[in-house]
Amino acid sequence: MSMKFVKGMVIGTLVSAGIVMMYTEAMAPNRKKIMKKGKQMAKKIGII
């Protein structure tokens, strides 16, 4: 397995998880906090 494939899998998983979270908490006022946490996680993993 190449690193590109692994990174693609991780990104795909994060994106789908983010979409599910946004759907389940669409009416929640803390959506901005979730987005911030997601961006922080992405930076830690090294995607961004």
C-alpha cells in the first residue's frame, strides 16, 4: 500500500465522519466548535 492510498483512505473516512456529524448535529449551536476540532485533527494528522 502506498502512502497516497493510506492518506486517501484517512481523508475519505474523516470527510464521511464529518458529514455524518454535521447531519446529526445540524441544529446544534456548537457546529463551529466541531469544525474547529475537525481542522485541528486534520492538522495533527498532516493533511492540511
